Amino acid sequence: MVRSDIRFALPSKGRLEPEALAFLDACGLNIYKPNPRQYQATIPVVPALSVLFQRPGDIVVGVRQGSLDFGITGLDMVEEKRVNGAIVVLHEALGFGHCSLVMAAPEAWDDVQHVDDLVTRQAQQSDRLRVATKFPNLTRSFLAQHGLSDAKLIDSEGTLEVAPTIGYADLIADLVSTGTTLRDNRLRPLTDGVILKSQAVLIANRAALKDRPEVLQGARLLLEYIEAHLRAQGSYLIFVNMRGASPEVIAQRMSEQPHLGGLQGPTISRVISRGDQSWYDVNIVVRKDQLMPTINELRASGGSGVVVTPVTYIFEEEPPRYTKLLQVLANS
């Protein structure tokens, strides 16, 4: 199917939906959805993108098949359904939607703490171990790596935590955020039973990136906003007035302090003062956990009138992940 629009899919259900919208809003990529019942929207600052809302798993399938160009979904879904090289992960750590796909056994199984204990238990019983999961591919691969390729996987779309209690499975492989649901159902994650650590990722269709320049340009725009926002998270821009004979003298004084280096060094400009003293305006970017030590060092260096403001974006010469994307496409 030949089409001219550029499609960007977002989660339509689960906790990924509000988190994805909040994240894009924080990036400056505000979603405009005139009718909340519709499954289509736009991003005014990137009008070329047509936004669609779909289930997280369907987003992976759509990007893989080419009916979607971009999508935000969980890494767990990507690894479970990507199958071939049709999907490119543009950004692997958007910073929300954190969870883990884990193996969990009944609390009553005192002899099972590690995955290797499952091998022992399997050898002691005549029937194969039954594992209920919504992620058969990831779970099968994990079990095979630990010598449990004979385990029987039970594909389930319902609530997995009740499977051992009801009796249609011995243990489960499921996504866990806090572990509360497991504990409420008398299940315990195995000590070394983490199959995959997941969070939200940005994905794209490889063929669309290679064959359609407008899609590649869309990838660059998305990465520009997202990387600049994530780079700026937890950073503050500090403005301070400092006395000194010259910018060089002030820079030397600041270089002797551990927290006053900024990104590439301080920016220093002269203040047109009414008095006889030489005043300079200094601004630097610092991390949140370094804020108070930085302010104390500025005071000790002769600074006054310190103004602090959050940083929205920190743009590099080119988004590093876009540069990496070009290399991936050139080698494929």
C-alpha cells in the first residue's frame, strides 16, 4: 500500500497511555485531540505527523508491517513481537513505563528460589512444568537458556496471577512493576528470574526510514525534541552577578571550585553598572543534586543575586541517536 501520510502511534490503553501523553507534552510535542473519543490526533509543532492511538502490542505489529511509521510502546512488546529486522528502536530509554518480565512461583514452593531450582523440580516430577504467560517467545527463550526447554507454555490473555491457584499452571511469567499483585496472590518472583527489564521506547519502520525522506526527517524531529528534553531533565540554569577585574579572573576563580564548570565552562558577560565596581553576569548549567553546593561556591567566589530556573531543552549539534540511526541504515 502506497501512502503519503506519516503515522505515529501512541498507546490507547493501560498506564502507558497517560504517561506517553505526559511525556510528549513535557517534550513540547503536545498532542491535540479535538474529540477524546476519536483515535486520531495531531502534534501542532510537527504537523506532518498523523497521530493514531492503538493497543501497545498492535503498535509493534503495525510498525513491523509498515502500516505505521513510528510508535511508542513498551520494550517488552517490541522484543516479543519484532520477529525480524523490520523494526528500528530509535530511542531505547524514554524514562517511563518501567516494569520487568519475571518468573514467579507460588510462595508455598519453599524449595524454589532460583531458576535452577525449577530444573531440579522438573526432574522430580513426571509432568512438565506449566508456565502461564502473555509473552511466549521471550519466556520460551529464557527457559531454554536455563535447561527448561521442555516446559509447557500456556498462552493466556486473562489474569495470570490466579493461574497457579486455579491449577491450570504451575508458575507464571508476567510483567511486574511493584510486586504488590504477586504478593496479594501468594506468588514470589525468582531471585534470578528477570527475563527482561522494560520501559517505553520509540520505534520506527526500517523500510520507511530508508525509502521515504519525509519519514527520516520525522525521526530527526522526534529525536531532537525527545533527546533535548531528556538531556535537560534535572538541570538548572543559574544566573549570578560577580565582582571581578575581568572575565578571565572570574573564570580562573570559578575553575578552582568543583561544581562551577557548567556544560563546557561558564558564560561571562559584563554588567553595565551604575557604580565604580566591575560586575559580570555569569551563567552555568548544573544538575539538581549539585544545586546547593554550586550556590555555596558561587557565594564564596563573590557571587550575589543568584537566580535559578529549570532547563527545558539542551540541544546538541545533532541528536546522537539520529547519528547512530544514519549509521544503522547505511549498514542495512
